Amino acid sequence: MAPHCWIDPLIARFAWEHDRLQTVRASVRQEADALYPSPGPSTDAAVRRGLDLLVEHILPHEYAEESQLYPVLVD
């Protein structure tokens, strides 16, 4: 199978993941907004929730793009 045959399914996969991650990004933003205008008692919990969302959802997606999608697009 020619390498270009893999591009469309990969693009579709990552486009779908981008859509799915919109709620995660919104949640991270909400947690970040909890830090403004000044940190309060719930700041630590908000930062931890935001970090957990980034580590569990966003980073695996970004790593997959770097290792699976981008190398195919370069070829």
C-alpha cells in the first residue's frame, strides 16, 4: 500500500480527536480561569484538575500526532 493511502485515514482520525478534545480544552480553560483575578482556596484543586486533563487527554493526542501523523505528511 502506498504511503499516501495512509494520509486520509490519519487526517480523519486526528480531526475527529480534535473535535472530541474541545470539551477537554474548555475544561482546562475553565480551570485556568479559576486562577484569575487572584488565587483562592480552590486554586490548588483547579490546577491539579487542569494538569490531569492535559496529561490524560491532550498530551497523548499531541504525541500521537508527532509520531504518527507528521512523519507521514513529510514523506
